Amino acid sequence: MRSLYTIIGCFFFGLLSLNAQLNVSATLGNSKILIGDQVNLHIEANYPGTFEVLSVDLSVMDSIFSEKNPSKPGIDPGLLEIIQQTEWETLSNGNTNTYRKDVKITAWQEGVYFIPPIRFIFKSGANSRSELTNKLTLLVSSPIEANEAVDTIQIAPIKGIVAEEWRFSDFLPVIYTFGAVILIIIAVISLILYIARRKQGPPPIQLVQRPAHEIALHKLKTLKAQELWQKGNFKEYQSQLTYIIREYIENRYQKPALESTTNQILNDLKEVDFPINLVEKMREMLQLADMVKFAKATPPAESNIKLMDEAEEIVRATKKELSETEEEQLKATESGTQGTFMLPTQYAHSGKRFIAAILDNIIFHLSFSLIAFILSLLIGRDEYGRPTLLLILLLIISFIAYGLYYYAYLHSRTGQTPGKKIMQLQLVNADGQHISMAKASLRFFIKMISFFILYLPFLPILFTTQKQGLHDMVANSIVVKKRA
């Protein structure tokens, strides 16, 4: 029986001893802080070497709200925030161990925050125990309330902005920037003028084809003035007369009349729009000429006069109708028997070119806007209504491709864009022919670059002889009045 009492007594004595040796605590570096200040929470456990720490429940720190202040009903409770924390540290001092860590906390709203007890779980052999730290209180104050010297009623009104006097040094950045821009513009203009002066050459020669009927009528008039048959030169008169008519048929209808027989010529005329009532007159004229040349016949004077009249009638009845421009060109030059004649190039007026450029700009951008709208519908935009990268790339490619068609392909094919067609202008090279697609494309890209330098490369149009801009000089092109 004594042994049983001894065992029970030792058991209770051991429990009391263990209780005395387990000690857990939580302390704050300061129990009062201002809003936004940080304070250190120190958590520590002291226990004998026969124990070990199984876990510490810090989840109670996740949602610590301040107590609602009855005097300020409009302010919601604030939340205590953990800024950072150290790792758990274990220290050994003989038979006693220390287990500790620091947690840095703050709050962004005034109020009283109650930090609940933190639970430690210990283990010793097959037994486990839990211990709670003490409960803590943290007071968070507003800076205004903390400073009793502040009188919110006597706050002075905000003063207005005091204007400072301008000094010359304040204008220096503007002066330097403006001066640099002026120097750059002068340099660009000087370079353009230098290139324009070097590229300027003689005006191009424009060859105009003289109409077949004008050559024939001029030759018949000359033949009549020679009075060959009156002087007895019947054969020469008939030879020249039929040669003029044969040449006219060849130039007018592109038939080899100079090398064909009479029958061949008459058969060829049946294939073209030659008047039927003039075929017999043509037959009579050619057959009479053959008789004079080969049979040495002497026709009566009335026949010679009649043949001249019929030759003039044939030419006038079958001549090709000319446009107003061609009529003006013929009036501007003397009549002659040569197949072509030179005509001074009529350069486009700078005002007309400017209007044509504006019209082209409007037509181009309106039509491209339709292309851009269709692409936007097909590709779509992002969730914020902004164009996607794919849409932007397609728009850039489409703009360049459409620009090459409008300003390069049309110029190389017809020499005219819609704006030039409205203003009766045409783009040609120095020989009066259409420029190539390669040069038209080069001309288009230079015009695009001109946009970024204030269209300065267009200045030479105002004072050069050939009315060429820098893009025209590089592409060796000129803009002239529309030719027939």
C-alpha cells in the first residue's frame, strides 16, 4: 500500500514540475502606434529538453480586425496586416530550450486591435500538451488625434500661386529649339535646290505625227503650182499625182499601196472603210496614170484637171477626223510634207498640279478607308476596342500596296491618276512616253518620305523650268498637259 501512495505522489509531483517548466509568451514592442507605423510582435516558448514543439498556430493572426468605435459610426473596422516575419529560432541553454520568432505588423486604420492567444503544441514521449500565450492589445491612432497641438478649426486658407517673373534664361530652351528647326529646314531646302540645279536639263522634245491628209493636200497643192502637164510633162505629172494618192492610202489605211498594183490597191480598199462611190474614181485615176507611163498616151487637158480635183476629193472625203488638241497643234506649226514635227512641251501649271494632288489625296484616302473598314470587320479588335497587332500590320501592308497601285501602276499604264485625269494632266518621261513601273514606284516612295519633311521636296516645282519636284527628278518624269 505504501508503494502505491509513493507512485501516485511522484506522478502528481511530476505534473506540477512540468507545469512550472513550460512557459509561452507574446509581447509587443509598443502597445500604441500611429496609422502606418510598424511594431514588432515577439513570440517565445521556454521548455525543458525532454519536450519538443510540434506546432504553433499563427492562423489567428490572419484576420484581426479593430473594434468598431461607437463615436465614429461611419468608419469600418480596420485589418491588422503582417508585413514580414522571421523564421523560427531554437536556442539551447543546458536543460532548457527556447523557441522564438518575430512578426512585424501594421494597421492602416485607427482603432483598438486585440491579438488573441497563440497556441503552442508540445510533445514529451507519448504525451502532448498545449499552451496559450497571453492576450495583447494594440492601439492605433490617427496622427491628427495624436498631436493635441493641432487646431483643425483654425486652419489657414490655401494661398494662391505666386507668379515668378520671367527671365531671359527661361526662353533659352525655346530659342535653341526654334533655331535648330530653322537650320534643319534651311539645310534641307539648300540640298533640294542643289539637286534641282544639277538635275535640270533641256526641255524634252515632243514629236507629233502629222496627219496623212494634211501631207497629201500639201503635196497636191505643190504639184498643182508646178503646172507640169501645162508644160507637156504629162508622164511626170501623172507619176507624182498617183504617188501622192498611193502614199496617202498607205499612211491613212496602213496598206502597202506604194508597192501594189492597181488591182491590189482596189481590193485592199474593199477591206477598209473606203467610200464605195470613190472606188471608181480611184480606178480611173490609177488606170489613166498606167496608160501615160507605159503606153505613153497623151490625155486631154480636161482629164488632168479632173484627176487633180478627184484626188483632192478622195483625200478630203476619207481624211481622219482630228481632236481639238490635234487641230491646235497643227495651227501652231507651219504645214509641211514631213511625217512628224516638233511641238514645245506644255508643262503642267503648279496650281493645277496642286489641285490634282488634293483630289488624288481625297479619292485615295476615301477608297482606302473602305479597305481599312473591311479589314477591321474581318480581323476584329481586342476586348478594349483597340486594333490588334495583326490588324495594324495588315493595314500598313494594304496602304503600301494600294499606294503602289494608285500612284505607280496607274502612272505607268496611262500616265494619269483620277486627280490628273480630272485636271487634264499627264505624267511622262523625258521622251514623252509613259514611265516604267519601277520608276513610278520609286517616285511614290519619295513622295511618302516627303510627308515627314513638310513636303519640302516639292518646292522645285515652283521655280524649275520643267516644273519638277525632287520625286520627278529622281524618276526622270515630268507632268504635262494632257495630249491627244
